[in-house]
Amino acid sequence: MFGSRIGSRFVLITATAATAVGIGPAIAARASPAASNPCPSCGHNLIINPGAETGKGANGDIKVKTPGWKQTKNFTETLYTWSGGDVSPTTKGPKHRGKNYFYGGPDSAKSTGTQMIKVAARGVGSGKVHYALSGWLGGFDGQSDKATLIVTFENGQGKAVGTAQIGPVTEAQRKGVSEMLLRSTKGVVPSSTRNVKVQLIMKRTDGSDNDGLADNLSLVFTLKK
């Protein structure tokens, strides 16, 4: 609202009236894209660096930094082209693979990669958001080393309110062949979820190296009507 002097009188004019007669600027009524999104955490892969492609993969039996993941023991990412690796660019596994894969690492009975993901309450709080969890998991030759991907849904206080898991892929399921197989699961995201803990766990059973393998991990939320 503002004033305008007409002759000897001072008249108050509302912004709406001013816009209608062309005196003042128009006021936008539309909401911002972020505010109008019914589920900001839906429709995209929530896992950071899901295919071990962000960092520089190891070209040997060593540990390197794996961006986006908190690493324990010798959890690492390794080049498919490493001549001494468990799998190669042509080994059975993801069709659209990159240059690296997740590897349990040398001299590690158990190694892990973990990340915490904050999710928006909008949409999730409705109880109508579903999740799809998937990934390629495997191991080496006739050994029983394995990889498991576990997702824990946590409320705002950090308390677990639900879990989801894929894997492990066993040596028998691989038929004693070095490879990765696709595993997936689906479900409903607990409405009180505010954070998601993603943990890739590699366990050694045989040999000295931890040959748990993984690639192309995915966690996607979808709002159902």
C-alpha cells in the first residue's frame, strides 16, 4: 500500500489496485520450485559416489581415498583394468560400469564404507514414499568373501526406525566364478525417517585379501499417490 496526492487530497492505494491501473509493479504469486516440490528427496539416487567413480581407483592391491564414503580398514575402490584385480572390464557385472568398483581391500577381515544421508521431511512424512534399493555384489573365484549393502532409516534423534538389505551374493550363487550379480529390494520408507545410513560391508572368509566386491549401488525414493 502506498499514498498518492491527487489535487489537495492524499489517497491510499493498495498494491493490487496499483498493479491493476499500471502504477506499481506486479507481485509474483507463484511458489519457488523447491517449495512446490512435494518430495525433494524423491526421484534421484541418494547414494553419493554410488559407482566408485569419483575418486582415482587403485591400480594395485592398495587402499585409496573413496570420496563420499567413510572407510574402515582397507575398504577401497579399484580399477577394472588392474591386471591383478578380481574382475575385469569384461567380467559379468554391470552393463554400464565405469572404470572402478568397490573392493574390500588387502589384509582386512572386515572393511566397510559408510555414509549418512539427510532426507527432507516433506513427502517422507506422508508415509507414502517407497524406496528401491539395488546394487551389484559379488566375490572372487571359489572363495566365500562377500559384500552386503545395508540401509538404516533413522528418525531425527538418530534412532533406527527401519532397515533394508541386499546381499550377500554367495560363492554358490556365483558358481565359483569371479563376478557380480544384481540384487534389489523394495519397501516403504518409515514416515519418521530424517536420515539414512548406508553401509557397504565387505567380509573375508578365505585368503589374505578381502575380496568382497560391489558396484553401481542405488537408493531411490518415489512418492506414491
